[in-house]
Amino acid sequence: MKPEKQYKYDIAYLRMAMEWSKLSYCKRRQVGALIVKGKMIISDGYNGTPSGFENVCEDDEQNTKWYVLHAEANAILKVASSTQSCQGATLYITMSPCQGCSKLVHQSGITRVVYFEKYKDTSGVDFLKDAGVEVTQITDLDQ
């Protein structure tokens, strides 16, 4: 795909991830993710509690509960329970992956990550780059 056409797709998928993030019940931060392979969305996710738990992400002090799943982890786990594979896919996510999720991203076979907002700790992005994953930040979605 030509770079300018890919960029238009990247913006469109990031916008969709932004919409998906609005499904999260988390109050502190809502994050959405899409996994795309061959122009087809193979998975989606947003941050939230595991199945069977109440949809409350923060404790009484407004700290995120330890068991809240990140958006990219939810999306990768959905693929794991399907017949799809993340091998060679692109992850679109509204916030750059943390350390733990960056390991999941790399290990799942995702080869490209496009994100909107930078997480406070960028070591996850650094890890992905060191692992050979192409990482791109796009901050202007109004194109």
C-alpha cells in the first residue's frame, strides 16, 4: 500500500479505536484497541475488568484496580480464543503500550503498532522498537 493511502487507513483505524475506547467503564482513562490484518479488523478491545466482575475499574481512592485488563491485552486475548492469528497484524491503540502489554504485543506476532497518546512510561514502546516492531505515533486525526 502506498504510504499516503496507509496513513489514511491509519487515521481511520485510530478514530475507530477512539470510538471503541468510549465503551470502557473506567473513569480515569478510557483506552481502545483494534487489531487489523490484511485490511480486516480481526479483534477489538478496551480497558476494563475481567468477565464476571463488576464494571468498576477504580477503588475508593480512585486508583485503578490491579486486575483491570488493558485494551491491547483484551484484543490479543480475543484473538487467542478465535481461529485468527495476530502474526503480521497491526495494533491500533489510543495509548502506547505499557511494559507488560508490549511483551504481549511482540509475543503475539504483531509487527506494527500505531498509537495516539503517549503513556507516561515509554519503556514499552522502546522494547517494541528493540524487538523490531514498527511503532508510529499519530497525534493529528483531523486529516
